[in-house]
Amino acid sequence: MKNRVITTGVLAVLGGILATLGLVLATSGAALALPTTSVQAPLPKPTADYDVLTAREWALIAKNPDAHIGERYVVYGVVTQSDTATGTEMLRASVDGVRHTYAYEYPTNTVLTGEASAFAEIVADDTFTAKVEVSGTITYENTIGGETTAPELQVDSITVLVPA
């Protein structure tokens, strides 16, 4: 929207300059034909749509994330791990398709990946809403030496929520 407003303002100024130029030429006796069509500002690029989920819809996605690769959703969760082990571009969270009052109500261990800048102010126990794209599943080594497989979500934006 900002680009559209700025462009419109530039066009208005340009139109004012052309009108002034037309007035100057008209008073000097020169003929001036102003264009009859108006120039429209280019529309901003459309943003991705993110579907809102129910808890059941999220459960189906979490059950088989590979079947939903590339789909975009709004999810809610609580951060369970965001430290040197996960790094700056990844964190673990318990996630659902709906917002809950208590952290223990989020059912799905999930790995979220994204830009380090998006996660810079995120710490363990933060509740959040995020716009994400499903990446599939990820398998990682857990702290007791085994492996855990979880849904992986690419974060496009994330917002820390105040307690419910």
C-alpha cells in the first residue's frame, strides 16, 4: 500500500506540473493537447494467502506433513526450545491450528525454520502466532540419543502474543 500511495502522490505532482506547463503554454498562445487517458499506479504484488485452521485440520496436517508441502497456514504455539542447540534460524515449538489458553494444550512438537531476524527476539515459553508454509517432515537427534520426526514449517512471519 505504501508504494501505491507514494506513486499516486508522484502522479499528482506530475499532473500539477503538466497543468502548470499547459497554463504557461496556453497564455503564451501555443496550443497544447493534454492526454485524455489517466495513468494508474501499479498495484502492489499480491501477498500469499494463509488459511485459518481448526484443531482437527491441523491434526490432519501434522499427521502427514509431506502431503501438505507448500500449503500456507496461520498457526499458534508455544516455543519449547530456542537456544544454541537449535541455532538462530530454527526453533522447536508445540503448535496447533487454534490459540489455547495454556501452553500444555498445544499438541504437536514442530520444528519452525526461518530468517534469523524473525527469531531474534523469540525465547523459550513465548506464545506466538505465525504465518507458515509446510515444508514436510524433519528428523533430528534428540537429547537422549534417539531420533524424533516432526512437522517442519517455514516461517514467513511470527508475532509473540501476550498471555491469553
